[in-house]
Amino acid sequence: MLSLRSKKPKGQLPPEPRGWPFIGNLFHMLMNRPAHVWIHRSMEDMQTKIGCFRFARVHVITVTSSEIAREVLREKDEALADRSESYSRNLISHGYKEVIFSSYGESWKLMKKMMITKLMSPTMLSKTLDDRTLEADNIVTYVFNLSLSGSINEVG
């Protein structure tokens, strides 16, 4: 039998604004642009510095306090470092065998170490300096041309 209920994560979640069945707060976020302003307003309405927003089956914890953010990122980083499993990511990465898609653990640490020692070594960085400089110039030129054409909106 197929269950249509969204499984809640284990443990207590921070307060969250009322959402729709199945899609959670996704509709609210899409209708209130820019999304980060809506999230901050919702958290002000809930009078909290840490909140939970549900986008379909994914719970997203949002923090607006620098003290709480520091604690989360420094002391609880391993608890939050893992990624959920996905059929498409499994196919793309050939069984999570790429550093970008693999879950946090010993194999990820080994892949990261190999990537840093081989790809980010001074020898490799000096070999790719011209290519990286050219790409940086291309990006700056692209953004500059977009700004001239009026395609870029100011944020803030």
C-alpha cells in the first residue's frame, strides 16, 4: 500500500508557518518573490530566529541569528552535512562515486583529499592559470554585457 503522508523527520522541528498538504510552503514561496524576503517576514511573524519551512517532502531549517548560525555551522556541521539519497543522483554519479554527489563519510573524505592533493596542487594550478583567467574574463564580460542590456535586476 502506498502512503501519501509525508514522513516527519525524527526529533522536534522548529516552528513553521502553516503550509498546504503535500507541497508545504512551496506555493507561498513561489508567489512571494523574492523568496528570501518572504522567509524573513514569515520568521518575524512567528517571532523566532530559527524556523522550519517545508517544500514538498523536504524540511528546510532557516536561521536568522548569527549566534545560532555559528553554533549550527561549527558544532552541528556533521549532523547536517549529509545529503538525501536520490535515484537520479545515483545514476549520474554511478552509485555516488563522485565527490559532489556522495554522502558525507569516509569515502567522501578520501575523495576530497585526493581532489585537493591532485587537482588543487600548485603544479596543477599553475598549469591551468591561463584557462582560469580566460574564463574569469569571459564571466565578467558576460555580466557586463547583461548589465548594459538591462537584463540584470538590482537585488536589495
